[in-house]
Amino acid sequence: MAKKYSRDERKKHRAEDNRLFILEAAEKVFSQRGYSLTTVDEIAAEAQFSKATLYRYFKSKRDLFFDVILNSFDEAVQELEELRSKDLSAEEKLKELIQLLLQVFSKKKSVSRIFYTEKDAMKKILGMDPKEPLSHSTVHARIPKKFMDKGKEFSQAITSTIQEGIDSGEFRDMDAEEASEILGALLRGFSFGEIFRERTFSIEKSSTLLYDFFLNGIKNHRHIK
């Protein structure tokens, strides 16, 4: 028998559905137009809602953009946690984790590139003076706490998988957090560096390359002095 929802529950579900639908529309427009050129009117038209309705859910274009990114983090963290619960060795989980993250980066590539290509827009989003030098410390200080928290969840899922392999003896003894940072940098660099490469790789090929490189490094273990 289907569960019956109260009027308030139905209203809540409908509001959440509307919010997610608006975020999907916003992500599509941001991907196509970039942050600077996108308008709330265009997002409203894509979502088939009035602009007034959009402002019931989001205060500004800036809030919409951040929630698009946060929603992407939520999806990725959920998939990572599902992967970590599988009955697999740490090495198998690491290989699947790399492939999963490459798939996430590939799907969100257009939106993520905004951070790399629209420096002035990013300064405005982070509440910075356009003439202020863009540095790690100034950007880090202005990123909203929710955004930082989601990033930490994301990193923790990777760190836990690596630590699991260290504890089981599959991986050598090392600092799991540092290894997680290195893997994250490799994944981001490989994914977003694609715009500068003439050669492209499939997700499967990319994950194999990065997995082998991260797991084994570049040392030739067969080399005999």
C-alpha cells in the first residue's frame, strides 16, 4: 500500500523537487554561458518558472551557482560512501574510486571550468575586490563554510579508503591525508588539463593510467643497480 503523505509533507516534497529542478536548469545554463553571461531570467526560462519563483528558493545568482556546486559535492560524496561500503579490497576500492571521481569531474567539467577561466567572476562571487591579488589564502578565507565542509567530506572519503589499505597492509605506511591530497591533485589536474591537450582519453583509460601511476609511482622496480 502506497504511503500517504500529509499536506505539509507533500508541500515539502514539492518544494524540494522544484529546488532540484531549478538547480539542474541553472547548471545547464551556467555550463553553456559561463557565470558572467548567465542571467536569472535565462535560468528561469530554462526551468520554466517565473523569476519571482526562483527568488523564493535562491536569493541571487551567486547563491544559485554555489548551490549547483554543493549539489554536485552531495552527489559525489553519496556515491563515494556507497563505494566504500562494498565488500572489496582497498586496492579494488581505490581503482573504482578513481574511475568514479573521473566520471564526476567529466560530468561537471563545464561548470568547474568557470573557476579556472573566469577569474574576475570568481572574485565577485567570493566578495573580493577585482584589483585584489588572487591568492590561496584570500580565496580560502572567503569560501562559505558549507562549501568547505562538503570539500572535507569529499576528501575524507578518499583518505579513509587509503587508510583502510594502510591498515590492511595492502599499501605501504604513509600519511593517508597527504596521499589523498596528492591523488586529488592528480585527478583535478588530469581532468581539467584536458582543455590544453590534443590527445583525449576515455574514462576507463584515464582511470587505469592514474591508478597505476598513483599506486606504483614512477620507479622501475625491475631496475637492478
